[in-house]
Amino acid sequence: MSVVTIPKQLVKSEDLVVIPKSEYIEFLRLRGLVKEIKPTKEELKIIAQGEREIKMGKYEVWGKVKHELER
């Protein structure tokens, strides 16, 4: 197994990800198939509201919702 040392200058944040080249190529291929959609201001408001509700504990777990829908 090879050992690689990454200089601190290259790592400016903790967002560094190391993956095999074949997986990176596959990621690039798949990324090309998916169109990036930018949310509207209204959608961003709705997302922010949902995030606030989750922080406050106002949500239902999927298992409970699924069980209720199956009835």
C-alpha cells in the first residue's frame, strides 16, 4: 500500500476527498447526466423553514409516515 503525504498548502480546508481515479471519472460522467437546478427565492424560504422545524424537532420519522400511509 502506498503512502501519500499531502502538503498543508494544498489543503486549505477540511473538504479534501481522495478517491480512485476510476471512481472520479465515473462521477464526472454521471454529473454530466444530471442538470443542476438552482432553487428560486420562494423555494429557498421553504427549505430554510424546513431546516428550522427540524432543529426544533417538528418532524416525523419516515417509518411512522410510511406506516400511516399503508393503512
